[in-house]
Amino acid sequence: MSDLIPLGNRYSSAWLEHSTRIAQRQNVVQIYITATGVMFGFFFSKSPLEPDSNVYLFLIVGVTFLTVVCSVFLWLHHRVMQHLLTFMKDCEQQAAAEQAKSSGNHTKYLFYFCSQTDNKNVDSFHSTQRCIHRIVLSLILIAANSYAIALCWDHVENKYSIVAIIILVAAVICPYFDLSRDSGD
């Protein structure tokens, strides 16, 4: 039976989806920064505030909610990109094995991920880039949410601040789940 969807088409489609996921991941970060900026703008446009104003509660709950939603969306994008990377590596290994079988050349592969000589360099580069992205994301989440917590600290009940801190810690940790699968293995 012939292959209805050739391997090359599947591979190209995976690259396209991977690129789209990267763009969507960046959009999530931009939306987070924009939405928290709007919330802080609303907060500062209402000053001076009364000590028991609901604007403090709105700020701490709103920014914390945005932080956790952004974190979960980014984790989901990373998970899909991990699956796509595994799929692309499998496609390359299959194509490389077929090429080696037909040409008798078992030492040189001409593929991005599946190369006996460059595979470690490619994996190291991508691993470093994903790590830097997660660190920058963590710093953005920490900065925005910590600032909201600090502004609201004396103006909301302690339980809201404590819950916001716990959620912030969970949101910062979330993108690091399944980090070991980033290499697509």
C-alpha cells in the first residue's frame, strides 16, 4: 500500500506547526504584558485610593489570575512543541535510515535533528534557547505579580496576598514541568 501522506509532507507540516506554536507562545507573553499593563494603568488612574478600596482586590486577583493562565498556556505550548520535536526527529531518523539503506552511506546524514556529527550541537542550542525563554518568562511573571502583591499588601486581607504568593510560585514552576522531554527523546 502506498503512503497516502509522504514522510516529507508530514515533516514539513510539523515544522510549520512548530513555528506557529512559537509565534502563539510569544503572543501569550505579549497579551500577558499588555493585560497586566492595563490593570496597573487602571489601578494608578484611580489613585489616591481609599485604604479599603476594591481596586486593590481587583489588582491582586486580576494579575494573579492572568499569571496562572499565561503560565498554563505556555506549558501547553511547550508540551505540543515537545511532541512535534519528537515526531520530527522520528521522521528524520526514518528518512536517514532509508537513505543509508539505498546509498550504503551510514556515516553522513543531511538532516537537522538526526545527524551523527551535529546532533549534540543542535540539541544544546535548542535546549539553551528554551531555558533562556523560560527564565525570562519567569522573571516577567515574578516582576508583574510581585509588584501587584507589594502594592496591595497592606490594603487587602492577608489571605489574598498569601494565596497570590502561592499561586505565583506554582505559576513560575509550571513551565518547567516535563523539562526533560524538551530534547524530543
